[in-house]
Amino acid sequence: MLGALLAGCLVQACSVVPPPDPAIPGPQARTLVRQRASVVVVTSRADLTHWLNRKFSPSRATCDADGGSATPISPDGYFLTADHVLERIAGRNVFVLYGSGARLTPVKARVVWRSGGADLALLHIPVSTAAYYHWTPAGSWLPEGSRVIHGGIATGSASASGKLATSLAPEGAFTGDRKFKIDIPLQPGDSGGPVVDAHGALVGINSAVEYLVPMETAFFVDSEASRPNLRRLESRLRTDRARNSPTLRSVE
């Protein structure tokens, strides 16, 4: 009887959504997004040195490249991106461009895990990644209306301040990865970039933009993002570290 009563109290507590944090992302959060800007490039080329030597000039970009954004999530080279960015990786190489500020260096990446349903993919490069994101707490509510910005190679740190259009309950009530909405439009190339709260903590990963198309007119509805189950994500990281024991180098 006591166990049932406690379970009922927990369910009731989890169903009460707290008010959103009134804080608005400011210069500090935008600086963190700018410092952690990272890129994914999928190409048949074996290296991107030619592009690096030309300071990544768009006119000199490898012509067969697909790309998107990446989000560093650990100090030892792990990144999340959107799975659809890797849609055409068969027989091709994946690079992550990471560095300090504008000094991005291409490093060949290993694909650790992919989920088409969640539109998430985990990558690793053998590089120390001191500028990485810390997640918002798994056990805390992220209420609808919480203020956020997003990052990506198209938007950079110039994202408009927006809000969560979906409330995210504490992770204990869920076992899988989750999708949620934000009311800020994404641009091509932003997929795989971070959604960040007012304090610079990582909420989730950019996925897609949604438009309503009545007849000839399209207008923005919401953008979609994905949040992995953090317990499962950490388990994947531990398993991969144990299997591969990567030796890290610095690019900064």
C-alpha cells in the first residue's frame, strides 16, 4: 500500500509543469555557441587539406560534399549531429571540422551510433574537445515557453531568441530519445547544431523545420529538435571508450 501511494505521488508530481525560467539567452550563451561551432562534411575525398589551405572558401569547397552542423558533447571528441546529415555516407568519408573560433580543422570522424527515428547520430574524432556542451539536467523539467537559441553553420551565433514549443518532462518518465519543437526557423546547414537554454546548457539537437503549405503560400510553424536519453547516451560513450581507447591530440 505504501509503495502504491508513493508511486501515485511521484506520478502526480511529474504531471505538474513548473513555469518556464524567465531568463533570456544573452551574450554569454551566444559566446558559448560561437566557441563551439562545428561542422560535419560527408565527401568522397580522403582529406580536406586543399580546402583548409584556402581558408574554407565556399568557391573552393569540395563539389561532392554534403554537410551540416555538429555539437561537441564531451572533452574527448564525441559529437552529436542529425542522422539525416549522414544520409549518403555509403562509400564516403565523414569529417568533423572543429577548432577554436574561426580556426576550424577537418578531422576524419568515426560513426559510433545512428538513429533514423530520433534523427540523431553520434560521431567521434581523436581530438581533445575542451569546448563542449553540458546538458540541462536529465531530472529537471524543461517547460514549454522556456527561452532558447540555436546554433548551426548557417545561423552561427546570430539565432533569434525563441521558446520551447514543447514541454519536456524529467527523463525518468521516459525510456527513449524524444523530439520537441522550438519556435525559431532553421536554415539549411543548421541540422545537427545545438539548441541551448539561457544559461548555455544543451537542450537538444536541431533536426528539421516545419512549414504549413496551404495552396501557394508557405509559412513557418515550428522547428523540430531531438533530445537523446542521457542515460543511454552516456552508456554508449562508456562502451565506445572501452572498445576503442582512443589516443587524443589537440587541434587548438
